[in-house]
Amino acid sequence: MDHIDTIITKSAQETKNVGQKLATAVNESIVLDSKGASIFCLYGELGSGKTTFVQGFSQGLDIPSRLLSPTFIIVRRYHISGKISFLYHIDLYRMKNVLDLESLGLAEIFSDPSAIVLIEWAERLESLLPKKRTDIYFSVISEEEREIEIIKHL
């Protein structure tokens, strides 16, 4: 485990900017890995900034459409031009247990080396969480301020 950074944002726009900067850095430095997708697991209570961060992340990948939370459809896929082919946005908020996840095709998504995967409520994956991933923890400090902690697992 390698601690990368802790960031304090003072507005939703700053939280988006953190996502955008991370996506730009990932896109520029990514090396396609035959072992699978680049996976980012997002943790935090409702309203802590996860979806706002993902919206910024998608902007950093030049995804032209406004990213909507896939709370009810669980998985959304966006096409990206470049080394990375797809961004998968997964929202597990409505999932109650690991058995609910088996039909989502996560194994196939996780094994795609040309994909970036952002998972909101990743703790619901339990033992299905891949070992190689980046964990991003969101905490509410005040009405506008958020703490974002980024931890990379190699």
C-alpha cells in the first residue's frame, strides 16, 4: 500500500477539479496492462463528493456527455478515444450483498486492460475487490469542504 495524497477541497468545483487532474494524469501515464483495468474504488457517505469527483474525472478524459450517476442501472459505459477505450462508472449503492453483484459482469470489466473503472460504494464488493487498485476516501468536513484521501495498492 502506497499513500499518495490527502487533499482538502472547499467547493464542489474543486472536488471536480481533483477528479479532472487525476484523470488527466492517469490518461497520460497509463500503460496498458494485460492484467486488467485501472480500477478506482470510491468510499464515503452520501453527499461526500463521489459523483462530483467522477464527473470531473470524466471531463479529464474528454468525455463529451454529462456523466450521470448509474444508481438505478448500476453500470454505465462511456467510450474514450485514445489508449483507453472505455470508462466504466459503477454505483453499488443499491446492492445489498455480493450475490447481487454476480450478474453484473464485473470480472469481464475488471479484466479489460483498455478500461478505467470507477466504483462508487466499492466496499459492497467485499472479497471481490481487486488487489491492484486505487482507493479514494471522501469525508465531509463542512457543508462545502471535503477531504479526499488517495491510496494506491500495487
